Amino acid sequence: MTEMHDMQYNGCMQTTLRIDDALYREAKAEAARSGITVTQFIEEALRLRLESGGPEHLRERESIRRRDELMEGLLRATAHFRVGPKPSREEMHER
């Protein structure tokens, strides 16, 4: 049985995916134009996506969200500080 399994397995996993019909037709047509199989087309698309780390706008949006969270935290932590000119020694002792 091991020999049969080894003969069938070539380093690739066979799986079933649910893909939008229109998207699949578009991918199939592009694969045909490129002279490759749909499997090769999908593998290439997955590799490109994984190498890029995702769309740039999503990374930028996440960066902005993190920046905003940090700013809100900083504002909360420093809300009790007085903004304005430094008080004189006399003003400090009046309080």
C-alpha cells in the first residue's frame, strides 16, 4: 500500500474548493490564454498573494488603525497635563 501511495503522491495536495462561478470562469480563461492549467494559474496567484503579504491598502489601513489607537492611548494618558506656559515659582506655591 505504501508503494501505491508513494506513486500517487507527488508533493501536491488534492483538495476541493468552492469558488465563485464568474471568478472561476475568468481564471480558467486567463489560464488558457497563458497556456497553463487552472491549477497552475491558482497556484501562481496564491504564491503571489502570499509573497506580497496582502494588498497594500489593507496594510496601510491597519497601520493607520494602530497609529490612531496609540494616539488615543497617549491622549488618555496625558489628559491630566496642563497645556500652556510654564507657571512661575510663585504660581506653583499658590496652588
